[in-house]
Amino acid sequence: DAGVIQSPRHEVTEMGQEVTLRCKPISGHNSLFWYRQTMMRGLELLIYFNNNVPIDDSGMPEDRFSAKMPNASFSTLKIQPSEPRDSAVYFCASSLVTEQFFGPGTRLTVL
Amino acid sequence: DQQVKQNSPSLSVQEGRISILNCDYTNSMFDYFLWYKKYPAEGPTFLISISSIKDKNEDGRFTVFLNKSAKHLSLHIVPSQPGDSAVYFCAARSGGSNYKLTFGKGTLLTVNP
């Protein structure tokens, strides 16, 4: 199995630009999670989906952030417009039961 | 408020000795606990877990202990190896069908040869 796939691995953009992060979960998993990791806040859950339906988006920082899961094999996290404080590593994870399997992450730098 | 706390940001241990990583939690609704290991530039990987109905779970060199009355769990690595050097995250799940995990901020373990 290829595991959770995230793209891009690195993204450098300028403030105000739109950023789209992509995730392909492990085949057969029915839950998908988006996390953000920073030095200050650690690993924080942004949103999670179950069977492609958003269940809890209480961790999404503000309206600039949005996430979609159009089908069981693809999800996106969009930031529009991006700000320097959005710089972090963004992880996608998927699960069938409790144990979550993480992707390699996308390191986002907003200048 | 931080419901899962790892109070030691870092720990240094000699190869062959025991590593003990600690985690405290505040939410008594947590019923399942996990440890993840993370190497630089990689995502966290699942290591070991324990249900709240148990007080110990062992897998090779890794053992997790749970003390529900103290709301405390620990991960023991014996013997420690240089390849164990990584950031270790403690995570907890609330009861029910909600698969959301709450993570601690992690402890950087360094195993010196």
C-alpha cells in the first residue's frame, strides 16, 4: 500500500495568494483528518471527515480556510488568502478505526 | 486548555538504557490512548496503543502503562537504540464512535550511542 499521499511536499507562496493542499487517503479508510503542526501549538486538528462528510471543523482557524472531500480518494485544504502566520506543516491522516495513518506532510511557507 | 500534556519537551538517554516518556490527561472521557513516533520530514507513525480497560500493553521493546486514577500514561522503551531518536506524541480518544484524537505537544527523545 502506498500510504497516505500528500502534495505538494513543499509550498512557498506570497501573502494574499491562494494555496491548495491535496491528500489521497489509504484505500478503504473511511475517515480523513487535516492537522497543522507549529512549534507553538503542536499538532492541532483542523477538520475531519467521515464517509466524505465533514464531521467536525471546529479547529479551522477562520473563514480563510476551507476543506472538501468530493470522493473517498481525494481531499483538499484551501487557504485563501494566505497569510504569513499560516506557515506550518500540514498533515493529512486517514483511518478505518482509531489508529490514524499520516501522510508525509506539506511544509507551507507564506512570505 | 490542553487536555493532553507532555511536560518534558526533551529527553536524553544512553543506548541500552530505559527511556520513559510521560503523558498526563485531564479529560476523564478519554477511553483509548496511543503513542506516535515522528522522524524529521516525515509524518507521525503509530507505535502502540492501550484501551482504558487495561493498565499495560507490551509490544517488543515498547510498553505502555496506564494509571487511570492519576490520569497518567507512560511509554517505556527497553533497551533504547539510537534509531529510537525521534519526537514521541501521546494521543487520546474520547469514548463513542468519534475517532477524533487529541495530541500532546510531543517529547524529543535522543538516544546517544
